[in-house]
Amino acid sequence: MPDTIPFADHYGTLRDALPGQDLPWLSSLRQSALARFTAMGLPTPRQESWKYTSLRPLEKLGFGATGAPRACISIDRAPSLLPAASEHHRLVFVDGHHRADLSSVGRLPEGAELTTLRALLAHEPAWVERHLGAVSGAAADDREQPLLALNTAMMMNGFVLRLAEGTVVHEPIEVVHLGGAGDQPLAYHPRNLIVLAPRSQVTLIEHHTHLGPIGEEGQPYYANSGTEVSLAEGAVLHHYKLQAEALEAFHTATVHAEVGRSALYDAFSMSTGARLSRSEIAVRLAGEGANCHLNGAYLMRGSQHCDNTTRIDHLVPNTGCSEVFKGVVDDAARAVFQGKIVVHRDAQHTNGHQLSKVLLLSDKAEIDTKPELEIYADDVVCSHGATAGDLDHGALFYLRTRGIPEAAARAMLIEAFLAESVHNIAAQGICPALMASIGHWLAGRPGEEA
Amino acid sequence: MLDIKNLHATVGGKPILKGIDLTVKAGEVHALMGPNGSGKSTLSYVLAGREGYEATEGEVLYKGKNLLEMAPEERAGEGVFLAFQYPVEIPGVPNTTFLKEALNSVRRYRGEGELDAMQFVKLVRSKTKQLHMSDDMLKRAVNVGFSGGEKKRNEALQMAVLEPCLAILDETDSGLDIDALKTVADGVNLLRRPDNALLVITHYQRLLEYIVPDHVHVLAGGRIQASGGKELALELEKSGYAAFSATAAA
């Protein structure tokens, strides 16, 4: 069927189940997004920013869509990255559908709200109208964002986190996405909004995982999320993510963030799962003194493909960014790191640093690294670096001469390589879970989570 | 304990060892001296099993077993220990984690039970005390940012914890001031027992004042050119290696 655009026909199936049908602005937003997506189709490697990542396997598989959650799935408790005893707030989605019975949002401080897009469309559609697409629309050249257009057309639900001025949430907020519950391969498109008013602060943890094999093998699924982050003056968002999808799954995530004066967007993501994943983060540093940290780690093996693509726009003077991605790639797996930093004409005194470090554990493992600095201001400090190599043979030999078997010595060195990134995370509560997922990967059980 | 017979070895295809014969018995301390480039470090790496250091002829028996067939970790399990001339820095691995993993790996190999965290801490504390080491060095990443002396002390600590039967000390005196040298030598001397043996590789006689050898061998041109008692080291200190280098070249 070369003439049909994959996923475009899902709209007909989903239409009656999509939220906000009584809202004309939303219907027209969806319609125009669908029209754009239909015109563009899925991205192909012919596009510069998709040069190293092909969605052909996604096209071939043929996913369905469903407007209703599968009722018979029962889970006692969704997995958590936080210690069981710790205070935190949780929203749980299964195949993109909110599961109130698994969620537990405790008492949030005055001025903090954690809810779903569907609920907010019902109660405060005007607020959603104001914010949906506000950040991504300002940032993106729509023609390059077919996946976001697809998301906009078919978004069923997602989380909304908003904080009023000066609100500080001390307990972390965890959003868990569980995939693979369908009895057929499903595609779903979560849409999330994070809006932080001046001087508010919160830590958000996203955990993307799966229910584990239901039959002989888990069902493939496709999660295509879109997230918009708006940080007003002095706001701080710590945004952490573990992508541990099923190994048959596809995961694409688009994040657009706008960071205001003296605000901080601090992001860390770790990827161990999915057959094919792409995380695309675009940050606009739009107020003086705005900062962002985009850090990440990934562990890939088999024939997995993991793409981290970032773009940071320095729009005004005195903004900073630091970006460190560390990866471990084994077997015939492939990783892509594309990091673009654009320093606009007015953005004097920009401080930008980018580093990509990769361990390639086999001859067939591959990394494609593309750093891009576009600098239009003359008084800036910007640097980038990239390394790719095998484990340090000298260190490996040293450990083995002390009696540590080769496999354990290798694991020790890989863990040490990534541990630094994990331990730099501000929310120390999730470090044990992230280190555990590194441990699981090293033990050859990548999909297993605590 | 160690029987090296007609050992030839190459590094990157280049012949370095050209027929070494050396027998070390339990309870003995042997010093191996020689000029730079004589093959001293090559011998230590061949004995420890480093990749790229290939034995092409001859054999090495350790306690009657073929040492050259064993993986480096098996050699450690069997009780062979190499104190490195240049200890390797391992960022991100705390020294104490490394020591515990090493000790328990060796204990597993030997069929002994693993030590739990408490037993391990107790053991290490007693050893660091003997070596005048601070606990701070245990928390830091292995050898990262250590001074030359601290690195060598750390080698001595590993040796003390792993309690090898055969310890090979490769230029342990290099980069050490006299106080550090004494401390490290004291640590090494604690291992001198009738059932243990030491092979001390050194360029200078200095270390041998503190670790007194029973036998001294001169290595030059990939072969042992002379063997004798501890007085041979003193002779070398006076006359240098020139005579042996000439012999080797001839």
C-alpha cells in the first residue's frame, strides 16, 4: 500500500473517542495537524535531521489504534523508580490511557496541580487552548515535525502539571507509562503540558516501561509523545526520564521547552529499551540568565536503535547550556547523537558546552555523532567534544590481575562510565533505580525493572 | 613454586625475552635487576598474562601448573600477584568497591566464602593501619589523583588484602621517596613467609636494602646473564650494567 500514509487512517477509528470534540478550536487544530501529517508522511532519512534514523520498520509493522483501554488488564501495582516508602505523587497510563485506579496523587501544596489533559479539556478548555501548541508552535518549523503533527491530530490523553507562582513541590512527581497491554500492536500519542509560573519548582520523573510478555512474546507498540514545557522567570524543572520500553516497541518523544529569565530546565534521560527510539528535545533559552542541562545515558544491544537529537537556541544574552550524553553500544546496536546549539545574534556571553562519549563494545556497534554549533554572536564561550572507543584495556587487565573475572571487570568499568552521569542527578532518590537498571542491563536483562 | 624454563616472548611480534631460566622456591626472595629495555617488565607482564605479551617458546610452571594457559584472573586466584610499575587509574570505581570485588572474586575462586561488608571493612582497616594509609584513599576512585607514593601504597594494600603466594613487584621503588619506600617495603615484608615467594624487579639496589633478597639475577638482552647472592646487587651498584649489556649484545 505505497499510496497510504501510515497512521493517517487511525483518525477515523479514534475520532469518536478523542477528548474535546465539542471544542471547535481543538477540532480544527487536529484537522490541520492531520492535513500537515498526511502531506508530509513519516520522516525519512532524506531529511537532514533524520539522516541516521529510519522509521521504515515502524511503517512495515502496521499498528492499530483503539479509543478505549483494554478492560481485562489488571495490574496490582505499577512499577516505580522511587523507594516504596518515599512520599511522591503518581499518575499511571496504560497504552496511553489514564488509569486512575493505579495512580496516587497525594496532597499537593497549594498552587500545584497534577492532572490529565482529558480532565482539563473538560474543565478548563480555555487554559488548554492557550497553552497547547504555544511552546512547540513558537519553536518548531512545523514542516520538520511530522511526528508532533501526528501527535496533535490523535492525542488521546497525557499529563498536565502546572504550578502557580512561588509554588515549590518537595516530593517528586512520577508519571508511569506502561505499554504493550493491547491484544494487537497499538499506536498511541500522549500529549503533556508542563507550565511553571515564576519561581515555582518541581521534580518530574517519567518512566516509560511495559507490562512484560503477555503471551510468548510481548506485543509491539508505538508510543509517540509530545511534551511542552514552559518555565517562567526563576522557575526550576528537574525533568528525568527512564525509557525502558519493551524490546519490540517503538518510542518517539518530542519535547519543546521555553526557559524564561533565570529559570532552569534540568533534564536527564536514560534509555535502555525499545527496538527503535528517538528523543528529540528543543530548548529555547528566552530570558536572560536562563540555563539548561540536557544530559543522558543509553545502553543498547542486539539490533536496538537509539537516537538522541537536541537543539538549544540561545536567544538572549547571558544564557548557558551544558550537555553530556554517555552511551554504551554492544552487538549490532546503533546510537545517534545530534546536538545543535544555536547562539543568536543578541545572545552575547553565552556559555555552551556539549560532550558525547560512547563505548563501542563490538565491531558491529555504531555511533553517529553530529555536533552542530551555529554562532552568530561574537562574545561567547562554546565547546563540543565527542569520543568513541572500546573499554580501557589497561584498566581491564589491571582488574583481572586482581582476580576479577573478565565479564565482571567489564561490567564494573561500564557501570563506572555511566555512574558519574547518574550521580550528578539532583534528585538522589531515583539514583538507586537508575543504577539498578544499569545493573540489569549488564546482567543481560535489559527489560527488567524493579 | 615458580619454574621458568627457556622462556621466549614477543611484544607486538618483536622478540624481547630470549630464553629465561629461573626457579623460585617457596620462602625465597629473588631480585631481578637489569638495565632499561632488558625485558624486566615484559617478564612481569608475561607472568601476569597481559594481552599482546606472547610466550613463543619454553614454559612457566607455577606450583606445577602451566601458568601461561591461565587467564589473568585465574592466575590471581591461584595466588600470583603483580604489583604494577604504573598502577592504572580507574575513574568511577571506588577503591573499596574494587578491593572488595577483588577479594571476594579470589575467595570464590579458592572455594572460600565471601566476606560480607562488615568483615571486609574490618579486614581492610587492619591492613590500612599497617600501611599508614588514610581511609580517604579507600573512598576515592582507584588510583585517580593519587600521588606516586599513594599509588604504590595502594598496590601494597591490594597485596596485603589478597595475600598472594607469589608476588611480583615491578619497579615498586620507582617514584617513591624514602619514607614511602620504607612503608611499602614493610608491607611487602609482612608477606614473607615460608610458604610465600617474592620476585622483586628493580633497576636500583636501593629497594633491596629494605626487602633483602636471597638471590639476585641480572637480566640483559632478554636473558639472565648472571645470578648470585645479595652481594651481586651491591656489585652492580658500583660497576653498573655495562659489562652485562656488552655480553648480551655480543
